[in-house]
Amino acid sequence: MIASRHMCPLGCGLLVLLLAAADPSRLLAETPAAVMRIDYYPVGSWERRDDDAHDAALRALDVAIFFPPLCPDEQGRLRQDARFAAIDRDLSVPLANLRKRLKPEAEVWIGLSELTPVLNSEPAQRRLVAELRQLCQRHDFAGIDIDWEEQPLDADRYAEGVRRIYAMAQPAGVKVSISHPSAKEYLPRAVAARDHYDYLMLQVYDRHTLAELQHDVGRYLRAGIPAGKICIGLGLYTLAAEQAGEHDSKTYGEVIARGGSSAESTWTDPQSNQVHRYNSRALLRAKAEYARRKRLAGVFTWHMLMDAPYDSPHSQTRILDEALGKSPPAE
């Protein structure tokens, strides 16, 4: 059947039905998918804030990753990772503060950092799994996110550490995600552990063109990671040119407060004359559309406290939520 460019809407509908009947997978592949909207919730940073500039962004989330973060000691006991802002009270208090700001159907996952301390001890691994089980039951966590980025790390040892947690979580209906940068050095661990996680949180934070994003995601797709497991991460901060082996970074909110614009993808610091790169409004929309067209599992951000206030037209989380159809419900 050849369709005229002037065919009426009814004819177009008939053509779609005929194509779907001939090849249902084609219609599925060309239909944009609903994707999860996820953000990390660094507990120490949220506990120190004194405004509600980002509360509306929280209400748009499908998943909030409650991120103290926790990590095991050498005996497998869970502790807060000392590299992050300390939390001086029981987790139940900040967890309650988070949940009251989310929509009722949103999920909360608990965030872990590296599992390296328990790799060489079978008893420590068993204790860690037992503590995680109790933690998820006590606080009703719907998922466990493992942000284990240590390099170098043998892929098989990594997979074994993730497998133990997944074996505990799956029967309880608790999801497991792994999180790491998108560089090729991390690909072997994602492949080795492929059957032991539900989602791969791919940190493409510093990919400031759509082509760079497509290249990195494509590498994981070609290696056999299903699109429905991949979530892409967008950083709500800027990067300037590397100097002395380090990147100068500013929060996106600071850049907007100092005269930057979401219509642009760069901002020049008038004091240092450094050029900072970030996601423009158009690029955010393009990345959101890419996630939907490729039927990826989700889009996550690190993290919304770095953004401009949600009621600002320059807010990256707001632009992203609108592109994904995730505007927050009315209070």
C-alpha cells in the first residue's frame, strides 16, 4: 500500500494498523515510551537547606534515591560513607521529610556506595545482605541503588557482590540498580552483572552533545544491556576546561543566578574568564526525546539542589519534567 502525502487522517490510521499487523515490533519501536523520572536525594545536603525552592521538583519524581549513602565496613555492618556530609540523627527523620514531599505513588530506594570492604569475606557479605534485608523491611525501601565506582575492579568480583544483593532483593520484590560512569572501562562489570540488576544508572553527566550521549549509550546497547534497563543521568552542574588535572565546576543554579541562561549551553565566568558547559534547554529536550524513542527505563539527575529554583523558567529539572510529561501534581 502506498500512502499519498494528502491522505486523510482515517487513511493514516488504516496505514498504521496495517503496518502494525505486518510487524508489531516496528510500531512498538517507533512509539515513544514513558520513562521513569529519578533523582538522587543526598540526605546531608537536604537536611541543611532552609527553603522550599525544589519541593515541586520532588513531587514530579517517580523514584527518589535516598542517599546517605551507606556502605559496609569490613564486618559487613552498614555505616554512612564518611566521604559525604554527616547525618547526626536517625535516618527515619530525614526519610519522613522526604516522603511527605513526594507524590503517593513514588518509590524510595536506598543508596549504597562501594562494596569493596566485604569482597574478601564470606561472613561479611552474608551480614551485609542480612542488614540490607532488615533495612528495606524496616523503612519500606522499594529498591537498592549500588553506586560502586571503584577502579580498577575485577568484573567477576563486582558481579558476585551485586549478585548476592540481588538474590536477597528479588524474592522480596525489591529492585536493584547499579550506578557508574559510562566510560568503556566500566562496561565489563555491567555486562558481567547483567542478570543481577534491574536497572543500570549510566552516569553520562559530562556528555554535552546528543552525539556523545548516543555514543556512550550505544556502547552498552551493543554489548547486550537491554534498553529497558538503562537510565541516563544528567548532571545539574557545569564543567569548565580542565586545568592542572581538575575540572572547575559550579552548580547550574549559581550560573543562572549570575546571569546564565537555559537558552545557551555555555557561560563565561567574568571573574576567571573560564567557559563553563552545561545542558541547554534544547539539549535537555533532545536527550529526553532520545530516552523515550530508545525506550530507555528512565532519566535521573544529580541532583536537584544544584538546579535553579523550580519556578524559574531556566530550571533544568522543570524543563526535563515537561519534556517527559512529568509535571508535578497540584498540592
